[in-house]
Amino acid sequence: KSAQVVESVVEIIKETLANGDDVLITGFGKFCVKEKNERRGRNPQTGDDLMLGERRVVTFRCSGIL
């Protein structure tokens, strides 16, 4: 039963973040969606230079209470 509740909460968080909205869980932390610009990167296995495209990433900041 508790696994179902956790799965439901995670699914709600995923849907909210996919819409570009932040998720604040008081006493725990905040999930945010950030836009990353295109940048140069390197393949660590081959050492080849490559361009990493624009993308959205999720960041998390824990609450000061933790």
C-alpha cells in the first residue's frame, strides 16, 4: 500500500516537472527545472569534442531543516 502512495507521489512530481513547474515539499526540499544552453563537451571514453544541445534538467535543493 505504501509503495503505491510513493509511486503516485513520484508520478505527480514527474508530471509537474515535465510541465516546467517547480515542486516544493515543505520540510524536504524543492525540485526545479532549469534550462541549459548549448555547450561544448567531451566524450570521456574517446576524448572527442562534441556539442551538447540545449536541454532541461531537474535540480534539487534540500530544506534547511534537513
